[in-house]
Amino acid sequence: MATIFTRIAKGEIPSFKVAEDDNYYAFLDINPMAKGHTLVIPKNVENDYIFNLDPETYAGLCQFARKVAIAIKAAIPCQRVGVAVLGMEVPHTHIHLVPLQTEADMDFRKAKLSLTNEEFKQIAGSIASEYEKL
Ligand code: 5GP
């Protein structure tokens, strides 16, 4: 059975899309640690552990994530964009990109933000338009 993230990348489950190309997809985390918290996934590979990806998919995912992080930094006021990989919840490799003001913003235990659909849409749109410029 397809993972939830495969179904998101296929558009079977809605998401707030930030960017995509033939092989990779970026969308807002539904329980964000900060405004602009984005997940980056390979579309066609459901491996649940990033370091088990084949080298080509791994390298492509990192290149794609770099571009998305540059777009996030341009769209969301932040000191820098933090990167994390956990995979404790969803068994489909994904990279977390989180706009950071302080170290404390990258704390997966803290309470998540509650955003409206309008806010998600506005954030995704502003990152997407920065991505288009790259
Ligand atoms: P991890 O597997 O890295 O521990 O956490 C999975 C992340 O995916 C969590 O931050 C969670 O909020 C996010 N997530 C889980 N299900 C969905 C979903 O259906 N849509 C979106 N946009 N994010 C999800």
C-alpha cells in the first residue's frame, strides 16, 4: 500500500505544495514547529530510512532540498533554515526544513503551531514564488 506521502505527492491527499520536479516534492508540514516548516520527499521511492536510499536518489533529494531551503529563507523572515531527518512517524524518507530564529525552534517536543488553511496557503504560496525565481 502506498505511503501517505506518496499519496500526497500524487495529489490523492491534499497538501500545501511548495515545490516539485519530476522526482521530488516539497509541502508544508501539517503540524509545523515554525511558519514555513516544510517536508521534502522523493516521489517514487518509499524507502523509510534516508541512508538506505540509493546514492542517486539521496543526492537528488539533497539538491532539491537545498533549493527549497533557499526559497524558504527568501520568503520567511529567519536567521537560517535548519535541516533534520527523523522518520519516526511516517515510513517514507523526508527531510524537515525549519526556519529558525533560535536553536529552540528546532525542538520536536515543543507544542506545534496551529495555523488556519488561509495561513498555510499564504505561506506555501510565498515560498513557491521564491522557488520559481531560482
Ligand atoms: P517524522 O516521521 O519525521 O518523525 O515526522 C513526520 C512529520 O510529518 C511530522 O512533523 C508530521 O507533522 C508530518 N505529517 C504527518 N502526516 C502528515 C500529513 O498527512 N500531511 C502533512 N503535510 N504532514 C504530515
